[in-house]
Amino acid sequence: MCQLRLSRAGLAIAAIGWALTLSAPSPAAGPGAPLHGTGALDELGSVRDDLEAEGWLVHGQTTYVLQDHPRFRSPYTGPDSLTSDTRARQTLSADAVFGRRLWNGAEFYVSPELDVGSGLNSSTGVAGALNNEAFRLASDYPKITIPRLFIRQVIGFGGVQEHLDGDQLQFDEMVDVERLTVTAGKISVWDIFDDNAYAHDARTQFLNWALVGNGAVDFAADARGFTPGVALDYNRADWAVRTGVFQVSRDVNGKNLDDHILDGYQVLLEIEERFQLFDRPGKLRELGMVDRTRAIDYQTSYGGLTGVNAADPLPGFRRYRENGGLGLNLEQEVADELGLFSRLGWNPGRVQEFMYTEIDWHASLGLSLKGGRWSRPDDTVGLAGLVNGLSDHHRRFLEAGNTGFIVGDGRLNYATEQVVETYYDVALLKGANLAVNYAFVNNPGYNADRGPASVFSLRLHVEF
């Protein structure tokens, strides 16, 4: 295989050049004109609408993220420490989505994706990792994968209908409010679970892993963030309930999935309640997780042993173990164009997290504001804070000098990890956005001896 190595400048130029080409504005567009373009994006949009009318869905996107941080205090480092010197890193993703209506209520989707780059320190050193676009499998050359390949069947029960806006994974269509949706195939569990209107998409909203999803729930995934499974979603006007069974990783943070599906698996159950608070819409989602993975037990597996890497544990201590997790997820419109969100999460912290990150309890709170108040209705500004913590068993494991697959400095002066993130996302043209982002990280990797760190990010996103 030809391995094309891309420089930082090459990645940036390629991403920005494609964005500007796709988003080229009409020569007749004046300063006060609405966001639109008569370049390739408009042409692709017109073709896309014609295809959708014939039962085909075609979408695409590319996202480029550049991150860097100044030097910060670091008296010592370990295998999974966030590097203290300046280390700029970038990621680039580009994917296409193809959908096809099959029979009544049935749709098929496939999404090839190209990825290249890595997060800061390969997305280790901070439990609330800093770029959700950065997979843990870093690459200096482009890799093409098929992260999504699934069938969706919607079974309507008649009565009142509602409109579903089209997006990257959804036809624009009318459906029965009371319906059962069955999804089977390879997906991200976040396609169905733990959704939030204000914090769930690193390509357009917050970048931090623990703001995109609940950090204390070990969501099933391979090291690129996807897994096969089956999910059921029953919807009513004021509530919904959804559940799913998914394949888990064979190894800690592994790219290969466990083919012993009766021994290793994950089950998710979520209840969504919809309500009005002071005539403003809100949603509360209650999530539960149970899984079995070939994990270690922090309390009994290693006892007082030191120097153990949990990402590659001794075979004698690996066995199928049960784990669980609970999450609460709130979104609430506060005023016109202003939304509030919050997540709370907890897991026992005795069995190691296996696939997502190393957080045993989590709390986050944030605001998202559209720019209509300053005549920029397509801009968004966000501000959020989060706190991550460890169980006593997990903390003692790291204090003994052991390392996990996300955090581990070789020793630990424990403190909760605290992150504040803010961003301003500017709509350049229809379908093209540029965001500047700042994150303040206190006690990175739960270690009061290191940090705080300031992380600056630039994100360019184009979609059609």
C-alpha cells in the first residue's frame, strides 16, 4: 500500500482549499446577502435533492482540526502523560454517505470515510480527551474505512405524523409520531443513544470527548468509534424508549472486535422524556449500560503490583467481567436561540473501562447561543465546564505506578480533572464553517502535580 505522508501545512492547505472551492460565493452576492453559494456546494445540493426525490440520499463532509498548547508545568511524565512542551497536532476526516430507500419504511446506508492525523499525545493524558475527531489509532497517512453500514426499518402505527429534517444520516420525510425504528448493522452507538441538541457533534459543537458523550459510560466501539449491533427505538409524542445490543472490543482500546458474542457484549437502555418548562421545550434522557469485556479488576487483579500497563494486561488477569454505567442527559431551551445542557454519569469503577475513556464519575454543564442577537443567525458560541473523577480502586491502581489506556503518569497526586471549553463557530458560507476553540485543563489525567494546560484549536468544517 502506498503510504502518503502529509505535512501539517499540506493538510491545512488541502482542507481549506477544498472548502473554499466548494463554497465559492456567487459573484452577485453582496455583503448583506444571506449565506449561500453558486459554487459546487449549491450544484451538489441541487443534484442531491433530485436524487432524494428518486429515493437516493447523498451527503458528504470534511472536517479539519488543528490543536496546540503552550508549555505547562510538568515535574515528571509517564507513558500516557500529555506532553508538556508545545506539540501541534491535526486531524482531517472526509466522508460520503449514500442511502437508498428499499421497501416501505426501509432504508440502507453506507458511509466510506478517509481519516488522517492524531490528537495531542495520541489522545492520551487527559481523560476528557481534547478532540473527538481524533481516533486513538493515529495515522500519518490517509486511511479509508467503512465505519457505517446499516439498514433502518421504520414501522409506523398510524395517527398523527411529524416531519424529520434531512441530515447526513436521515432522509427528509414525514413519519408517524408513534413508530418503532429498528437499526441493524455497523454504526456509532451515539447515532442512537445519548443525543443532545447542544453537545453531541465535535464537527460543529464542542470538541471534548466528555462533552460529545457521557464520559462515565463505556460506550461500545472499536478504536475508531464504531461497532456492529441492533437497536430498537419506540417513539411517542411525549416520550421514547430505546435499547440496543452491540459487539465489544476484543482488547482494551482495540481495533478488533470480540467474536465471542455470547461472552462479550454490551446492552444499552435509554428513556427519553419530553416536556415544557416555562413554555420552553426540554428533554431528559436516562441511560443505563451493562456489558461484559475481557477486562481487569482494579481491586483484585494487581493488588500492590506496580509498573503494569492496563492497555496490555497480563493474560492471567484478563477474563470476562461485568460492568455497568448510568447517565443523565438534559437539554433545555432557555430563551430564543439559547440552550442549556448537562450530563451526569457514574460507573462502579472497579472493572476497567475498556473502549471509551477512563472516567468513573462525570458532571458537565454548558450553554449554546446562536448569533441572531448580533445579526449572525448561523453563528454559534458555546461555553461548558466539566469535572471527571475516579473511583478509589481506579485511583489506587494509578497511584501504584500503573497506567491505563488513556491516563497514567507513572505516579499520581490525585485530584479531579476539570475542563472549561468555549468556542465560536462562524458560518463562512452555506455549508462551510470555521470555529476557534479554547480549552482550559486543570489537573490533566487527574494529577494535581501537572498543569494546568491551555489548548487552542482551529476547526474548518464543510458539508453538503
